[in-house]
Amino acid sequence: MQRFRRLRRDSRIRALMQETRLCAKDFLYPVFVIEGEDIKNPVESMPGVYQYSIDRLGELMETVEKSGISGVLLFGIPKQKDPQGSQAYAENGVTQRAVRFIRQHYPSLYVAVDICLCEYTSHGHCGLVCNGEIQNDETLPLLAKMAVSLAKAGADMVAPSDMMDGRVGAIRKALDEAGFSQVPIMAYSAKFASAYYGPFREAAHSAPGFGDRKSYQMDFANGQEALREIAADIEEGADIVMVKPALAYLDVLKEAALEFSMPFAVYNVSGEYAMVKAAAQNGWIDERKIVAENLTAMKRAGAKIIITYHALDMAAWLKEEEQG
Ligand code: PBG
Ligand code: ZN
């Protein structure tokens, strides 16, 4: 008789059989940097997550460095917003200053920066708005300018999340022309219009002032279209492609990872984090076990990089397990 249970008999053989193993180096930790002084604001819907001003950022970066994870994904929140999102590409914008600060004081951390206008625009959309419509081609030079200005500030990698068509090509060209041919692009390629971004928009002050993002982010019903988006971004020069959110889209990730021989990232987004935290705080689930199960599923489905708000906790738990 086939006895699968022979290989599950005790923890030693189970460890030998384990196909997917999480490692702290798999993780990037999203960080919110807000303009101002002496700020450490808790994000209500994301327990354990804070907005930091640059003068307080050191305390967090020290923890990140000690955790052994690979690095951070930065989001900046400027004081001043305008229709063009000019703080996104200002030489002394909050995000540019944050990048310089981290590069200077924590050089071992890999610094990826989110490229999008929504945190910087007064209307909260990811592109320029004209007559109530989000403009595609007019937005591209601004995204390219933002990417170049952050590369100049010292960003290791840029991660466009806006979902304008052609942005990866525009950013690649601008980076190359500015002498940053070594800076990779991690494209949010299959980014779905999702209710799971709710808590993030509170954290990043980036909720759209009117309408929604459905004219640029993908319909969550569409898996085939996701493959076309990914193919287009690869064609335009993306180095890493992303599926976002994670848990409800692991089918998309798996199919794409089988189809394209590319490094994949997955973004375990704010709403996914909030749900786990809420249930854990109520004592309804075991947080540590649930997080390990969720993140392992993402890696099993094909993710090379996992962007998650659980990164620091998970890294600490992995360390504990290692030490037995
Ligand atoms: C900005 C951006 C968003 C997220 C990452 N970059 C929000 C959005 O598109 O509305 C979501 C991240 C999260 O929910 O954790 N375009
Ligand atoms: Zn955006």
C-alpha cells in the first residue's frame, strides 16, 4: 500500500521532506515616511505599522537591519500635494531625503522605492487628471522623472505601481539616459483594483478624491489579461514582475510563474495584513502559524520576493525556530 505517512512520521523526516522554506532574505518591508518632525504615527487599521518622519526613521531601520531581511520598499507622504504631484520628483522631496538617509546610515539594506503619483497628487489618482479622466501618456514623463530623481538620491531599485501603459519602457529609457542602467525595475505588472488596499490608503494618504482606480488597475475577474500585462512589462524591460495582492491571486502568480522564466514578486497587501491582525487580536487565530502558512503559500506559488508588513515578525520567528 502507498503510505504517504512514512514521510510524515516525525519532525526530522518532515524537515527533510519540506519543499518550501521561508527565509528572512525573501522579504522586503514596506515603510511609510512622512514629511515633518518627530512623528511616529500609528496606522489605525494596521497594528504595528507606523508613519515615521525622517528624524525618527533610524529606530525602525535599526530593527530592520537586525532582522536580517533584505531591505525596504519606501513610500513617501509629502506635506504639499498638487495636481501634478510635483513633490514626487522634487530633488528635496521627502522620499528623496528618506532614500539618502537610509543609504547613508544603513548601507546594508536594499532600498526599493514605489513609483507612483497618488501619494503626491491633490486628487489622489496615480496619474494626471484631465476632465475627470486619468491621462496615460501625459503621466509617463512624470513617472520617469520620479524614477530618475530617486535613483539619483541612491535608490537601489524602482517599483512602478501606477499601472499606466508603457511606464516600464519610459522609466527604463529615462534611467538609462541618466546613467542608471544598473538600477532594476520591479514592475507591479498584474496589479488588481482591490478592496484590499483600503488600510494602505489611510497609511499613505493616497485615497482617490473622486471615482476609483478601475480605469487603470485590473479587474479582479481577469487572469488571462494578467498574463498579457506581465508579458508587456517583460517586453518593456522589467527585471522583476509582481502580482498584487497576494492571497486571492495565487492562481495568477502560479500560472504566470510557470509561463514566464522571470523572478516574481508578490505583495501581501495592507488589507490582508489587517485581517490577520484583527482576527489575531481577538484570539480567533494563531497569528504566528497563520502568517507562516500564508507566506509559505506565496513562495510555494512561485514568489521569489515577498513584500509584507509581517516581514519583521516573521524574520524574528524564523530566527527563534533556527535556534530551536
Ligand atoms: C500606490 C500603491 C498602492 C499600494 C501600493 N502602491 C495603493 C493603491 O494602488 O491604491 C497598495 C499596498 C497595500 O495595500 O499594502 N499606487
Ligand atoms: Zn498610485
